[in-house]
Amino acid sequence: MSALILALDATSRDEAMAIAESTAPYLDAIKIGYPLVLSAGLSVAGEIAALGVPVIADFKVADIPNTNTLICDQVFKAGCSAIICHAFPGRDSLLACVESAHVHGGECFVVCEMSHPGGAEWFSGGVAEAFCRMAVAAGADGIIAPATRPARVAALRAIIGGKKIYSPGVGAQGAAAEDVKELVDGVIVGRAIYTAADPAAAAKEYAQRCR
Ligand code: 3DU
């Protein structure tokens, strides 16, 4: 059983808000990122949060520590509850994201392995495992791991123990919620919900499938 997180990558504020309002009853969180924020502005985070749904900012933050802190501080001040960052810039950069999240009472998630086919190129050979150990050492709240490769999710779970796993790749990328729902804390679904003819019905169905 896992939570359901909508990846709301719509590129218009009005469309995004309409989808957020209709799907909110079935969701545990909404993940936003560059597609929506670059078109609607960061203030859309507060508008979504006002619906009562926690907002996760998927900016895959990957810079020097000071810049990471500046980015994360803006994200939390805008009303987000969590930030997603990369591990590859190093432990000091990762720590900056974790510290900003915790100063603001939020959470930090670390991309440890990606779900698309190319995600197996550079996150392989022990890299994802090293990122998981970095996430644990930095005190991050959880990781992002691929629903498209459930065996990898299980392997990474063995490293991070009770920390959370949020898992993208369900729906448009080919994975099913049932592939990972017992392994992860949250299933991330984007296009299969927000491009559906009836996003609320699709969200309701995915929420049932995550249980
Ligand atoms: O493929 P979907 O439309 O269900 O969207 C998946 C979302 O999760 C999307 O926002 C994408 O940027 C994000 N994501 C991945 O798909 C894979 C990752 O490894 C990390 C994030």
C-alpha cells in the first residue's frame, strides 16, 4: 500500500489548478516542477497548497551549497512541503538542501536512480547505492527510485531502511502501481492522470490501485 502523488506537469496555471481541484480528494500530494512553475510562476505552489494538498517541488536541485540553499529557501517560503534534489554535486550540496528543508519544517528527497531507459546508464554500477548512502548520511527524508525497475527499488530499500521512497514511472512510462506499491511509500503518476479525459476518475482509480 502506498500514497498517490500526482506529477502535475501541466503548463498552464488555469489548467493545472482545475486538475488539482478535481483530483485533490484522491491524492496524498502534488509534485510540481519546471513545466508548471516556468509557465505559472512559483506562486502556484501556494495556490495548490491552499487546497489542502502537500506540494513537493521537483526541481532536482544540483548546484553549489549556497545556491542550493537559496533555491530551497524560496521553495519552502512559497508553501512547498518537500524538495527533490540530486546527489551527484556532492555531500555538502546535498546537506544544504536537507538543512534548508528541515529549517522550514519540510522534507528533502534525493534522486538515487531515474526511471527512464537512460536512467540505467549513469545511475548503475553502484552509483545509486552510493547516492542512497549519501542520502542516509545527510539525514534526507527519502529517495526517488524507479517504478520501471522494481528489483532496483528493492535493492535500494535495503540500504535506506525506513526512509521514504517515492517512485515515478507508473502509467505513461509503462510501470503499474502494483509493481511497486508494496515496496514504496508513494507512487508518482503524471500523464496517466493529468492528460486523462477525466483526471478525477483517473486519480480515483490510481488511488484504489495503490491500496
Ligand atoms: O511519466 P509521468 O508523466 O508519469 O511523470 C513522471 C514525473 O516524475 C515527471 O514529473 C518526471 O519529471 C518525474 N520523474 C521521473 O519521471 C523519473 C525520475 O527518475 C524522476 C522524476
